[in-house]
Amino acid sequence: MFSAALEQNVLHGVEPGQMRRVYGQMLLRRGDHTRAEQQLLHSLELLEKAYLGATHPNVQETRRALMELSRQWGKPDLVERYRV
């Protein structure tokens, strides 16, 4: 249901970016790495665009979630890519 609500949300910016991060983190806790990655990458894209870069705490929080995902997935090169 949450994913359907996100797909219907065509808005861009901070709130959809945060919603996707929260959903991605939930999927990560459930071990659904593929779907978590999709949501977190979309979150990062929306938030970087909304905040004009990577220095805002909301952007950094999404990057931390991507670091954790990469750590759990055993992909150290991606951990470094998203390091805050």
C-alpha cells in the first residue's frame, strides 16, 4: 500500500524525498534490499534537487541509509560512494 501511495504521488521535492527514505529504511529493515535501493536512490535524487546539493541533513540521512544498505549487501565500494 505504501508503495502504491508513493507511485501516485507525482510531486517532487522534500516531502516525497523524505517519504521515500522512510519507506526505503523500512524495506531495508525487512531485508528487501532491491526495493530499498530503488526507494533510497529516488529519495536521494529528489532531496539533492530540492536542497541544491548534498550538504543538507535530509540529504545526508538518505546517504547514510544507502551506506547501511551497501554494508548489509556486502558492497564496500558503494559504502564509500555514499559516505557522508
